[in-house]
Amino acid sequence: MACLSATWLIVSFVASLSALALTMWPVDQLDVKNSILHGTLMEIVYCAHAFGFEDPAHPDFVCRLDKSLYGLMQAPRARYSWFATYLVSLRFVEAKLDTSLFVYQRSTTTVYLLLYVDDIVLTTSSPALLRDTIAALQREFSMTDLVSLHHLLGMQVQPQDGGLLLSQHHYMLDILAHAGMSECKPCVTPVDTNPKLSGSDGLALGDKDASDFRSLAGALQYLTFTRPHISYAI
């Protein structure tokens, strides 16, 4: 589910930046501190006392949680509800096709907010509106303003004249390192022009090799967001 959510966010992210390339609106990045710990649980959840906090008089007692904790199954939903409820109170509207995208639109003013875990990408139709929106968020959430957007989910964003350049250069280097191919020779085409494949040749992959293969294939698929020309080869 996390991979699917990230994929939807990237789709919204790329689509939003495509529009921004035309409007050149300001784009900011924010990081919410300890967001997982603020979600209110909607169901009864108990847990054992943390080490060192046991009650000697009641060694069999447990804690009933009011707020979510890291690793708790309900934590992501609780965190999202906590954040989304406040955005709705600010008159943001959740996008129908992507619940990570929130839109505020009044008259000639527009705000787009993308949320993934504790990362926020924020863009507005004016710098003044951007400052006001950040101030409204900081009244409710403890967060760090990372200023201009430069990096999100393995993707670099570089402003250029008349547009934005999206790059996954560092991500590509990580893939090569993971595959043990950092010193490999470059290829001018993204696919083998003379493949020789046979259903009867070769050896069956072991469990670890099969897992590594799936991991590498998934990593390369993620790379197609900025390198669509390798899609056929993958």
C-alpha cells in the first residue's frame, strides 16, 4: 500500500509540476515533526507498559492508547485523519482521485497541497498566499519549513528558465550500487538490440536471487517517471 500511495503521489506531483512550469508559482516543502504520534485512535487499543515504566503494584496492568504510536497498524490512518481534518477546517477540499492532494480555491487564489507521510509540498498562486498558508499550518502542527522544493521521494527538482527539471540521478546511482554495476559501461540504447533468450537455457533463480530480481525490477519501474524511454526494456 505504501508503494501504491507513493506512486499516486508522484503522479499528482508530476501533474502539478507540469502546470507549475507554465505558471511558475512558488513551491515550498515542509516536514511535519513526529506526525505519527498525533493521530487520535478511533478504536480501543491496548499495549504493555514500556520497559522501566511498569507499576510494581499492578504488574499485570496494560495501557490503553489514546494516540497512535510508531509501528501501530492504525497509525497511518489516524495521522492522515488528524491532518486532513484540520485542512478541511481551512476550507481545503480533498481531491476525488487522490486523497494525498488537497486544493483550496477562492476567487482568484489557489493552493495545492500534496501530503505523503510527514512530507508536504505546497504551491500557491502568490508568494503572500504561500506565507499565509504556511503560517496557518504552523499554528496547528510543529513543522520545519525546508523552503524551496528540491527533493521528494528520490526525485530532484531543479528550477530552470521557463520550467522545472525533474531528475532521479542519485536514485539511478543507488540502483547501480545495489546491483553491483557502479563501474559498468554506459549504453546508448535502453534495450538490448540483439537479445538472445531461450526458455531452456540458464539456471533457475534461488529465493534470494528471485527477491533481488523483483526488487531491481520495481526500482527500475519507479525510474520510468523521469525516464519513460526505458519502459519497454523493463
